[in-house]
Amino acid sequence: MLCYTMGYAQNTSVSGRIIDEKGMPLVGVSITIKGVKGGTLSNSEGDFSINVPDENTIIVFSFIGMKTQEIAVKGRHVINVTLEEDDSSLDGIVVVGYGTQSRRDITGSISSIKEKTLREVPVTNAAQLVEGRVPGAYVTTGANKPGTTPNITIRGNRSFSAGNAPLFVVDGMPLNDGISDINPSDIVSMEVLKDASATAIYGSRGANGVILVTTARGKAGETSVRYNAYYGITDVVRKADVFEGEGFVKYMRDAAAAIGRTDETLIFKDPIERESIALGRYTNWQDLLIKKGHTQNHELGMLGGTENTKYNLSLGYFNDEGYFVGQNYSRYTARVNLDQNLGKRIKTGLSILTSYAVNNGAGYNPYLNSLISSPLGVPYDSDGKFIPYPINDPTMFNPLASKEKDKFINIEKDTRILASLFAEAELLPGLKYRINFGPDIRTARVGNFNSTNIPVGILPTASTSENYWFSYTLDNQLTYDKVFNKKHKLNLTALYSIQERRNESTNISVSDLPVETVTYFNLGSAGIIGGVGSGYSRWNILSYMGRINYGFDNRFLVTLTGRADGSSRFAPGNKWSFFPSAAVAYNISEESFLKNVPYLSNLKLRLSYGLTGNQGINSYQTLALLGKTAYEFDGKAAFGYAPNGIANKDLKWETSATANIGIDFGFLNQRISGTIEVYQTKTTDLLLPFALPGSTGFQSVTTNIGSTQNRGLDFSLSTQNIMSDGGFQWSTDITAGYNKGKILELSLGKVDDVGSARFIGKQLNVYYDYEKIGIWQKGEETLAAQQGSKVGQIRVKDQNGDGKITPDDRVILGSPDPTFTFGFNNNFSFKGFDLSVFVVGVQNKKVTSPLYTVPNNTIAFGGRYNQLAVDYWTPTNPTNAYPQPIADQNVNSLLFGSSLKYFDGSFVRIRNINFGYLVPERVASKIRAKSLRFYFNITNPFVFSSYVRNYAGIDPEILDNPATVNYQLGLNVKF
């Protein structure tokens, strides 16, 4: 232990141990007495001892990258300290493309997700943690079924058809299939690169942002064993409000009355229906279909090593039993991370992940069928036997089929091996060569089986498909680091990279299986072979990259990047494109006239501009492929091959140019810190289909036409609100993002493409339809007839006032892309207890509810199927809400029915409440644990939304499934 001389009385000794949040000892922590020079450092075990003058002394514990703590002695002789990672620390290390940098040296737009969040928030997929924690990122789940993968867009949509998803890079290797196979417990950092200065280094694959994922590596020292687990219950809290019992009977009678039908035997045609009415026997199909869901997660890991050999091993198991019988998801993972020093100049390492996942029922949604099923039907006969059709209606199949064993099967099995292997050699002082090789092997098999009469009276059917993907990345990298005269900092990076991906696929579908027990196996025994297919595709990218980072006196920073990519997807002459970027930063707070300002700890101005590309087309889209076609030859049917598209050898890259201005600020020794950024991205040469004349024999050809623009603002703020001597701490993190995209040009220049709902000056994705303004009422018969409607039916606005309703009366009703997103997180801790409350929100978003979408029978108003229980029009109930039901009305005959489905999708939601307790070390040590934490987590407990409040919607995010809340009880223990 290293001690410094202290020039005051030394009357009392205080000792203890300092650890990090993982329970590992911290070496070299500075321990000082507040207001007094000198101090001591913690030793290799994290132990310290310091003399204090009296019991009112305040001891200050500080360490690079950790939050400083001030603790009052209060007569104690032993003080054990846990230091938390300080994500706002200017000396913290940030992972960037092909390297790392100190946070104070960053010139681009990079957002970090705290390791504490990664460790303590239970999620299925680590991509879920981006929501509300990265300004400018928009995350949608799409469904709350097991195994669902989130969709992420960063700073808005740029492209119509070339994709808008960010690139995931795990341990330096770019991925093609996201990170759903990766155990979130293995991840220690996630950095989100947003501007061109940060993403241009990934060239054609960084146009939509880049998410860098780093998994845990081994450390020198004593081996530690960890076990993380949680068990959860998924409870349905809101279901669709459909007609029940007598309400459904009244609805059917009202629909029949609209056409003058009063005979009950004609209204309720099946004797079972009339029997149910007489007995008051009504079936609640939702209640029969839904159960409580269960989740569990287990991770067992071991970490340790020596100075030359370091390792991290982990095994993971996750299971999600959904709230529908037959829907579940399981994932098994195993990871090995190994680092080996070969002497002083050579390092090698590998990361290998193997995963196996099984997803049952992912492609089937029994919920919609349960909503339209008649409550007058019965699911089982008196002997308990399954009834395929609860009433005499061949289109109304029993929604409980998924509960019957082997009646319905929809299963997907995925296997993946993802690896990253590297070797690094120091050729000269400051000059390093590194080679990375990353293979990614994945197989997916999907099996489907429908028993006899599922879903209609047909023979048993089955199908299976198999896909095999092989990808690899090979990087050769040179890096040079040098500091000149203590003021000039230079970092040079050069890269040569090869990426390739291959896909092989086969599929077969059959019917008339002789034995149903074979399900989707032994398909060769089927009486009818419906279709057999196979496919193969391949693409590769060759890249050259160079980057210069220069810093002067910690004040002025410059980053210059250039990357040239060549893609096999484009024809000769257009394969290559160059993507440059430049960024400058000015650390204003490093100026001498500001260094002594006590409240200012950081003030940096950043500017960047650069280009990125997008090659999101299929591997052979520049070519005219052949397809099978039928023709007549010698009076008989014959088959041959003909072009199924037009070649376009002029097809080239989409290109996005992004300008970014940012200000980083910090006050009171970073107790208040944050970032404000404004940006603009212009994307040109959009990859879009161009409509062709019918005389060509083809509908369209993909070409480079049009441009789009995104403008926005990102904001983040972190505050340490309270850091009391008594141990109470309160911190807050706020993120907000505003983004507004618009179309600048389309295939016909400045002319709108009405058929595709694309309009110059408007957002890329909009809803273009008739505007419902009410229901035609009595006394308006003539006006309704002029517009092709009648009393009791939907009234839409005559936008141009010509007295007729034509397609010209359609207007833009809104966009599915929100303009404003935010996250708000509060963290509290006190003497081992911790509480976090995380809130997210989305504003200016329009949703289209599948439950209100015609031709779905959930809103048909045809008096045949059950549907949403809405306030519909009748002669005695002249409402303006919903139209009159009419018996025997075809589901497609509801005039202007599409106008019913649009709703305000804005919401504020409490996403997570997490309450934990860190067991004192003296108690945990009794089971030989270094650290032990228990926690209780609630996911999605509350939502505030007009869609739920005013329109009886289920959930503004999950539109066609019940809304759920998840309760989880978990522990984190280390030995």
C-alpha cells in the first residue's frame, strides 16, 4: 500500500475494502480526507487504511471511470465502499469502430448504454435496452409473443426499400441477423454510433447507424463464478372488448332488423345457438384461450485468468411460456471468450457463441379468431371432445385448436455459431497489426402441420423449410498511436476487409398425409405434393479504410475517415463507392481561462459531415433472372423459362450525407452532464421500383430515383441529484429525440406518387385515406345518396366540396413514424437498497388497429361474426361513432370501412420498475459469496394513451394481442 505524508494529527485509523459493482476489488483507488492534501491508495485486494483526525472527518474515494464518493466517518473504524461506474466520466473508455477512445477525445455522435442497465434490467433481447436510453432511437416490438425481435431505427427512416435497420457489430464482427441469439447477460457495453463521422468507417453498412456490442472478457486475478437468474409471470391486463352473451344476441337481432328479418330461426340458424340463448350459456373464448405466461432465465459464468491468459465462460438458458397455449420460446447459449498473450508483443484471442433456439407458434395468432367466434357456440361436446366448428358455420373454426395436442404445429428451430478470432502484434513502438476473422453459421428449420379440418374441412397439410447461412468477415488492421511533445496526440488506422454471405434454402409443402402422427416429417408419404423449391444466393463486399485522429493539447480534435466499398450486388462500373467523413471538436473547457471556473467541468463543441451508403437490394437485382412459365405447344401445355424482370446495370448505391453539430456539457464535477445535437441527413439515389408501360410485359424495374431528408434534434441529460453523507443517492437520466423526415424527390421528379402514398414534402410513410366525420343521420338521406351512401353508414369528408366522394377526397391522416420520443429514468439507492423507475414515451404517431381494419371480421358489422363491442348506429341510437350492422353484409361491402382504423398512437408508459437489495458483504460471505443481490422487476405496469382511454384499444404498441404486465423475481450472485 502506498501512503503519502499527512501534515495533521493522526488519532484514529479507518480501514476497509473497496470493490466495484461486480464485487471485484479495486486497485489504486485514491483515498483522501476532504480539504486536506495527501492520502493513500487501495492495494491489490482493494484494502485501505487511513488515519483521520476526528469522527467528523469526511473521506473522499475517487477512481478513474468511477463516481467519486464522500463518506462521513461518524465514529466508525471500518468502512467498506462500493464504487459505481461513472458513464459521464471524461476519462472513461468508449468503444468506437475498430478501436477505443477516451470519452474526452470523441468527435462523433456516440451514445452509450450503461453497464449497470445491461446487468440489472431483465430483457429477452439486448436490443430492447436501446429504447429510451439512446436519443434519436425508435424501438418497436411489434408483438408481445415469445421470441419477438425488436425493430430499431436511428434518426428516422431514410430509405423506402433498401432497409432502415442499424448494423450490429459484436466484438468487432458485423452481423447480418441481429443479436437475438446472444445472451444479454454476456454483454458489458453497447455503444450506438449515429452520425457519419462515427458510422462512415463501416461504409455501406453504416448508413442507418451502428450498434457496437462488447461481451465480457476475462481478467487477471482470482477466478470468480457468477449465477444470474430470474423467474417471471406474464399476466394479461387488457383484452379486446367484444360482444358477450346478451350483447351479441342483440347485435345479431339489430343486424337482421336492418334488412327486415325477424324470424329467430333465420337469425340464429344453428340449433346450438338457440339452445345457448334459451339456457343463457355463453362462451368467453378469450378467457378459454388465455392463460398466465411464465418466463425464466439462468446464466452460469466463470471469469478469471493470469497476466497472460484470461477467460470468461458462460452458459445460458431462457424460456418464455406465452399466455397462449402452444406458444413458447426457448434459447440455450454457451460462450467462450479467451485472451492469450504470447510474449510481450503478441496477443491472441477468441470469442465463440453457440446458440440453439426453439420458437413454437410464432407464425400463428389464435387471438383474432377468438374475437370473431360466436359466444353462442361451445368448444367441446358433452364427452369433452373437441368440436372443430362450434356453430354451423364453416368459416368459424374453433380458436382453441392450438390447445389440442398435434392438431396444429408451427415451430422454428434455429442453430447458430458466431465466432471472432484475432491476433495482434506490436511491430514497432506504437504500431500494431491486428487480424480478425469472424465466421457466422446459422441454420433455421420451420415445420408446419394442420390436422384434418384445420382451419376448414380439408385434408391434413404440412410443410417444412430449411435455410442455411454462412457469413464471414476478415479484417486486416494497422494502428499507430503516438504522443508528441505531450501535446500532439496522433492515431492512425488502416483496414483491408472482406465480407461474404451465402444462403441455401429448400422447402416442400404437401397435403393428404396418410398418417397424421408424422406431422411435418416423412412428407414423401403424402398423397399430394403441393410444391417443392430450393434457392441459393451469395454476396460479398471488399473494403479499404483509413482514419486519422489528431488531438492538440486536449483542446482541438480532428477525425478524418475514408472508406471504399465494392459490392457484388452491383454491376461492373457501379460496384465501388467512396464514403468520406470529417469531424472536428473543440474542448472549450480545456482553455486556461475556463479551467479555474469551479462549476464548469466539461464544454465541448463538435461538428461532423460525411457520407454513408446503402446496398440493400437482393444479390442479383441488377440482372434479368429467368422464371418458369407455361405456354401451349402442339396443342398441349408446355413449360419453359422466360425473363421475369428487366436488367438494370446502371443500378448503384443509395448515398446518405449527414451533417451533425453537437455540444457536450458538464457542471459541478459532472454531477450535471449532457449533450445537445442537431443533424440533417439527405439520402439520394433511392433504390425504388420505376413503373413500366404494360407493353413491356413487366410492371417495374428497380432504379436509382428520388431523395429524402431527415432533420432532428437529440438531447440527453444526466444528473446526480442527491449524494448524501448518510448514503442516500438519487440520479436521473433523460433522453429525447425529435425527427422529421420528408420526401424531396420521386421517380417523376417533384410529382407525388399517389398510388404508393408518397408525397413530396411529407414523411416517407403516411396513411392516405378518407377522413371519417361521423354517421349519416335521418334527414340526410338525399345528401347521403349523392355520395353513394345511406343513413346509418359511415360519413366521410368531401374534401374538395364537389358533392361526390371520389379518390380525390383522400387526405394524409398521419404517419406511423413518431416525430418525438423520450426516456426518463430515476435511480435511487440507500444502504444496499436500490430502486429505478424507467418511463418511455412516443408522440405524434398514428396507428392502424388490425382489430378495426376491414376486411377483418372483428369490425365487419355484418351480423355474422362476433366483433368489437362498439357504439353502433340504430334507428333508436343515432350515434356518430360506428355504422349500423346489416345482416349478410359482405365484409368488403362496408363503405369507407377503412376510415375506422386510424387512431392516435401516442403514449407514455412506465416501462420498468426495478427494486433491489444488495446483501451486506458480511452476510453474503457466510455462503462464500462476494456479492449477492435480490431484485423484483415489473415490466409495463402502466400506460397512458388516448388509444386505450378513448377508443377501447388494447395497447398502442401491441395492437392485435392482449396487453400484458410482467413480474420478475431475480438474483445476482458471485463467488
